[in-house]
Amino acid sequence: MNKIIIFLLLGFFTQFCAAATQQQALPDNVIALADAQTIDIPVQEPVKDLPIEVRLALNINKIYDIRPVDESFNVDAYLGANWLDPRAGKLVPENKTYITLEDSHVDEWHEHVWIPSLEIINILGPKDISNKRLIIYKDGRVFYNERFNATLQSSMNFRKFPFDTQKLQIMIEPFSYSASKMVFSPESRIYPTEHNAWPMLEWRALERACQIGEAEYEYLADSTAEKKFTQFAFSLTVERIPGYFLLQIFLPLAVIMLCAWSIFFVKDGATQLSLISTLMLTVYAFNFFITDSIPKLPYGTFLGKIIIISFISIFLQLIAHLVELRSEREFTAKQNFWIALFFVIGFGVANWVNWQHASMDRPTNTTGPTTLNVKACSLEPSKAEQGSVLDE
């Protein structure tokens, strides 16, 4: 009996010692595993000479497809960035002054070279990057360049359509580096430097602006003390070319209204009623014809309200002719003249009010961060070669 108890005690003691040995060895295994995993972690931002100054260069090839419904537009552009990182210069072979990496090789070297993660904060959907390039110099200069195509959102106001102007914006920020670690250089540039460098069929460029500032995100105050991020903002003010609408909509509508007012000078009341009824149906059909030309928006546009005013004017004129017909007494030529003049003036006043209402300044629907310390960035041309976004 005593031997059985001794064997049981020995077995229990052996299992206890083995478990203790495993627990002591476990931290070493965990540390070794963690050390092995750090090999795949991309290199972090430099810890000296903060904040790192990154100079951007945005070369816009094309701006197109401005859509009023979702207040968006498309842009095809090159985005370049350069900064100084002495650690990267050590990766250049002794027999070379620089190395160039392209496309998939850039992703492979991301583990060895620090590349700031830049994002367009007003983008809709993914950013399509067709090509990218990374150049590393022995002295630590790093140049990154990518070509991208993206759909961007920008607050727009189409109330003055088709005589509206819009401000198209491109806003870029670092994704995970606050202003204490990284800032955009005031020497950041926009290419081309001309206002009319982006020809568009329906729009003409009026002015452009480039600013460097700090975006403040209040929601980050609960999770981290860092809530300010450097921001690069480019805006292009464009004006719609209204030629199509003047010829295809305003001119036919003006002819219809002139015909309506001239009916007052037709002597026969029944003929007046017949003609004005026909014109009313004409305006109604004309509205269907131009439906595709008017943006479908939750608010009225200047052109859309002109159609409504024209319809109401002809309807009131129809009532006036009905009153004349039921009174069994035709208006004199002088009375018809004053009535016609009343309708012309009323039509003009109504559209003047329409234009004033469309021209009223309205606060934009801003849901983004608060921007602080705004400075204008450089708009002067540099020594960059034609087609490049980076200085020599």
C-alpha cells in the first residue's frame, strides 16, 4: 500500500515539474516567435529630426465627368512625394548613386524603406493606381511617384445652372502620421501651372488655389493625444460654358413666350384661346424634351424654375382669354397692349427673383475636419522637366 502511494506521489511530482518546465520555457518561445515576426513588419518612420517634411507634387492630367447628383468628378493625375531618410541611403549599393524600383518591387521594398501612407480624404471608392516608382539616393533622398485615377467628392451648388460655377477640391493627408511626426512642405506644387491647362468640353477654369494646413479630428481626442494632421488642399474653380443651353433651350423657349404674348393682338377671342392652349401643350412637351439636360437634384435650378414660370405665365394668360371670352366683350387693342405688357413685365420680374434666389450664398455641407494654420503653397513653375512631377 505504501509503495502504491509513493508511486502516485512520484508521478504527480514528475507531472508538476514538467508543467513548470514548460511554463518557464514558454516566454522564451513567445519571444523567439515575436522576434521572428518582426522581420515582416515594415520599417517605421524616423525618430530623429521630427516632424519629417514631405514635399508633394501633384500633376493633374485630366479632370472630367463632373456629376451633379452625387457631387463628384473624376481625376487622372500623378502624385509625387519626396523626403529625406538617411536610413534608406544605406540600402544603395556602393557602386551606385541611386536605385529605382517600379510597381510590384515598390511593395516588396516597403518593408525596408519608410514610405508615408498618403490618402485622398474626399475620395469616393478605391483609388486605381496604374503605375508607381520609388527612387532612393545614397544621400538619403527618397522620391515616390504614382499615377492614379479616382472619383472625388466636392461640395457643389447647381442652383444657378446652367450659369453655375463649381469648386473642385483634392485634399490629401497622411493616414497615420500626426503633425508632430510629419508635415507637408510649403514648397509642394501643382502641375501644370496654367489655369487653362485642363480643357473640358462643358467647363472653363477660372482660378486655382493650393494650401497647406492642419486638419483637426476631434474624435481622436478620446483615443490619442494626437488629433492634428497635416493637409494638402488643391481647389480649381470652374465655370460652365452655357452655349448649348442658350441655343437648345433658352432660344426656343423665348420664341414660345413671344408667340404667347403676341396672341393678345389676335382679334378673334376663340382663336386666341385655341392658340394659347396649343402653346401651353407645347411648353409641357418642351419640358419633357429637355428633361435629360436638367440635373435631377433635390432643389430647383435657375433653368428648371424658368420652365415652371413659363408654364404658369401661359396658364394665367389662358385664364385671361377665358375671362375675355365669357364676358362676351372683346378687349380693345389698347387693353390688349397693356395686358400683354403686364405679362412681359411679370415674366421678367419673376425670373429676376428666380436669379436672385439662385445667387444667394448658402453654407456648404461641411462634415470634414476643422482646418487650422492654413498657408498658401507654391504655384510658381519649377525646373521640373515636362511631364515630370518632381524637381531635378
